[in-house]
Amino acid sequence: MLSRVANNLYWMSRYIERAESIARLVDVNLQLLLDFRSLDDSGLDAHWIPIVQSSGDEELFRRLHPRTTGQTVTEFLVFQAENPNSILTSIAQARENARMVRDQITAELWEELNRLYLFLYSPKAEELWQESPSDFFLTIKNGSLLLQGLTDATVVRNEGWFFMQAGRYLERADKTSRILDVRHASLPEKGMPSAPSQTDALGWAAVLRSCSAWDAYKALHGAEVQPALVAELLLLSDEFPRSVRFSVRHLNTVLRRISGVHEGRFSNDAEKLCGRLLAELQFSTVEDVFEVGLHTYIDVTQAKLNAIGDALFQAYIFQPFLFPEEFELQQQEEQQQQTALLAKVGCSDSVSRASCPPPIA
């Protein structure tokens, strides 16, 4: 597969997942405001700014919007074309990447992605946003889930499929950790948290709903919300499909399907870093997480996820360009190495060379 094609499929999948995660986060926090109707301006700022911080775009937001309000934050995260991580930009980027590889995806997948793109750029999207933000976000989430279902149901399981899965799970692990980090300010810097207040409990329940984890949490722990148990589910669960550990495990699997390398080995830095992070998550407990502090632990995890993404790019996407002189020099060096190897095994003469083992690449 061409590295360009792999790159387009990888980022198409990442951008679709990103749009869905932003929709989840903003939708739940808008609904949460119904429980906090008495908040003043400073309280509203404290409610909204962590959401911007979780996306890593606070500096850009401050440059575009001098005041932090629900309207400015939602506009920034949903419709702001200048924000590279807004829902509008994410779907536009996903469509552009898909357009570049139309022959590698199915017609059903392209039509649905194009439909979602046209909806966001139509007056109907703005009207729905004004009438019912909840229905607007439901449209985005359902569109993303439909795209994932079409991918699972219609795309051939080849290298392109694995790159799409790598993009999906890497983005999901990153966004789940960022959603969880929104509530870190309500916790002690280090050490296990105490029982939350009613207000904090509502905030942690909102984190669960942002990840569609509320029902899973209740099935495991009941309706009483404890920050440590929320963190354990979203970071370390091997069964919940949106947890960081679950996502990294599947990312590790698809990376090895791309290279053909079995578990316990690695052929590039992406596999090495992903396997190492998976092992850390598998052998960590929630007590270990809070011993270093939830915010610090998440920051370190996000840095490791970014390193995996960079290593994947270096291993499969980035191909250094060689000028003709450099290419000729490289060929000469390889030929000299082959000649030296043949001489070392006693195959330097043309008579005996035919019976020599083939040179090692």
C-alpha cells in the first residue's frame, strides 16, 4: 500500500472519532448546566475552560475569544473553522482525506461521510443547533457511529482497514483520557480522593456520560459515583470499549497485523512504544494512578500516545526523498556491503558464487 493512501485512511478515521468525542463532551456539559443554574460569570468560566484545555487549544481560544462563556466555547468547539479540532473542521478534514482515496473505501462509506459534511455546512445544521443542541449532537454522534458500522461491515480487511483501525483507537484513547482530565481540578494533587460532594458527583457522572460509560459504571459499581472508580473504568478497564487500556490493546493488535510481527516482539518504534504502554496499563492499579496524581498520569499517558503516533508516521508514512546522487551513493554502499559479505563466506569468485546462499537484505 502506498504510504500516502495509508496516511489518508489513518487520518480519515482519526478525524471522525475526534468529531464524535467533541460532540459527546460539549453535549453532556451543556446538559450539566441545567443542574448549575445559579452559576455566576466566574463559575461559568470554571465550568467551560477545562473543556477547552482538554482539547489542548486554550491559547488559540484566548486569541479568538476574549471572554469565556458557554456561547463562545461551544462556537469554538463546534463551528469555528479556525479551530483545527472543531467538529466542523474534523468532518471537513475526514472528508478531504476520504476524497483522496475514494478507490480504497466503499461507496456507502463515502456517501455517508459526504452527507454528514454537507449537513454541517448547510443552514439546517445552524437551525437545528439553535432549536435543540442535544438533537444536533445526536446527529453528529449517530453519523460517526454509522460511519464506523459501515467501515466494519463493508471494508475489506486489508492493510487499509488496519490503518483505519489504528487511527480510530489511537484517537479514542487520547480523547477518553482528555475527557477524564476535565475533572482533575476537583481532586487532590496526589493521593486517593475522598467522597465527592453532590456538585462534584454530578460532574463525574457527566464524565461517564461523555464516554457513554454511565450504564457500564452502574452495572459494575451501582449509582454512587466515586472518582477513583470512574478513573479505573475509563483508564484501566480491559472490557469497556472506550477505555484507554481497551483502545491501546486493540491499537497494539492492528499495528502487529500491519507488520506481521507476533506479540512479544517488535519491528519498529510504534510497536515497541505501544506494547510498553499496554504493559504499563495492564499492570497498573488505580492506586498507582492516584499515587502520582491523576492529572500527571494522564499527561504522561497522552505524551506516550503522541509518541506512538509520531513513530507510526516515521515507520510507515514518512519516506525520505533522495536526490539522484544520494540514491546512487546508497546503491554503491549496499553493493559494497554485499560484496564484503560474500567475501566473508568464501564466495568472492564467480565460479563458486552460484552455489552461495542468497545475500541477506
